[in-house]
Amino acid sequence: TECLQEEVMLFVNRIAHILHSIVVQCDGAANKNIGDAFLLTWKVNTDKLDGSCKDHNYSGDKALYSFVKTMIEMSRHEDFLCKFSPRALSELYERMPGYKCRIGCGLHFGWAIEGAIGSSKKIDASYISPHVNMSETLESATKEYGTSILMSEPFYKLLSPEAIAGCRKVDTIKKRESDPVTGLYTYDVDLSVGFTLAHKKEKKTTRLPHHRKTTFSLVSKSIADDPNVKKESPGLGDLPSIQIYNNFPEVWDADNDVVRARSNFSGFQRQIWGKGMDAFEAGKWAIAKNHFDDVLQQS
């Protein structure tokens, strides 16, 4: 905020533009913005929770995929996100050399009261629930765990086997003394593999040219061709076009970007990590440390 000053609004809105577009395409809803944080929701038919993931329309997979895909597209469209004035760019890279835009995501499943909150002067549709607060807690904890995504165990149980194949357990916690023990999970996303635009041939530079423009739209081709759909927003610049797979659960192996993002952490490494977590939960610290060190050496 100190570096970008008033341009921080453009920055947050550009992130929201990418995030909200992907979430809506994955059957989610953008609920409210809390500063630079976003509350996003997926409604689940609780009568069908005992069946297969298909019965509740792969809601968990769609939520997780939305965030994984958003992080990938943010990495790909870094020039769009960081198109600031020369002054702001200079201060940003002087203070944080090699800056990359990253987000943290907290995913939780539970009940909430939906309704209108406010008065005749100002009213918002929102949700009130301790489960909403849990999502915020998980998002904040991503910094402590050094991971981009944290999922609670209730949310993890919504996932398909195809999605679970890319997840691993990172901790077991109790938020309060009266709460049940719950596991925390992450989905491994390595953005260092690089996601560039297919038509971009330029060599990467430390600073992004503030004058660079790209011509995209954040909707599917059928919508992009619609003359009634606005494809450019004043101040934000030309908007990137993001094509997503919406075929679940095959998307986890069909989307080449997602496959690349998790490629540096193999199934074998997850097995070793899982053994380490089992030892950790059993209080066998030395054994757990050996397994975790093995994973680090292979990474």
C-alpha cells in the first residue's frame, strides 16, 4: 500500500477480476470484499453428502480448482496485474526486488445464515457463521504454514479422489478447547515452473514495462464474441481471457497448467510425507523428522 498508494485499488480490482471470473465459471459466487480479501461461496446440497462427489456436483473440487487456477493465471498475467505508473513500479521493486503477486486461500465447509445485513442507508447480502470465520482463520494461517492453500478436514472430505491425489496433510489442530480435532491439508502448487502467454516471446525482465498492453477478455469465446459484453474496464486496462476446463473430476489431469503446477511434488513424495505426518501425530518426533527431511532432499 505504501508503494502503490492510490494504485493499490487498481491492483486489488485486477486480482478480483481474474478471481471472480474463474469462480463464477466454476459455479461459485463472489459474496463480499473485505479490504483486500474476498469471500467466495459454493452452495452444497447437504441431503446428498453421503453419496458420491457427483451427487453434490463436485462442489469441493470446483472451489479448490478455482483457487489453483487463479494462482496460475495470476502468475501468467503478471504484466496485467502489475501495470502501474513508473513511480509506483520503481518504489515497489526497490522495496521488494523480484516481487511476485501471490495470494493465500482458506477453504472450509459448514453451515451459514444467509441474509441481508444493514439499514435503509446501506445493505449487503452476506453470511454469518463461525464457519465463515474459520475460512478467514485458514487464509491467515497460510503465511505461518508457508503454503498458498489451507483446507479444513470437513472441506477435504468433499473432494474427489482425483483432487485428493494432489493434496497432503500438514497439521492437526483444535481451534478452541471445545472444538473437535481437525486436520489441515494443502494442495501443492509450484508457480516457479512458470506460466507464460503462448504468444509472448520477449525475455523476462526484472521490471515489467508499465506501457505494455495485452488484448484479452475474461470470458469464454461465445461470450467474448457477444457485442453486448464489455471487454475493457476503465482504469484496469485490457482484460485477460482465461479459458478453463469445466469437466470434473477429469480436470485435475486434463488441465496441463494444473498438472505442471504440482509436477515437482510426486505421489511418492506424498507417501513419504504421509508417513511423517503419521509419526508426528503419534508423537514419534525423530521418525517424523527423518521422513520430512527425506521429502525436502527430494524436492
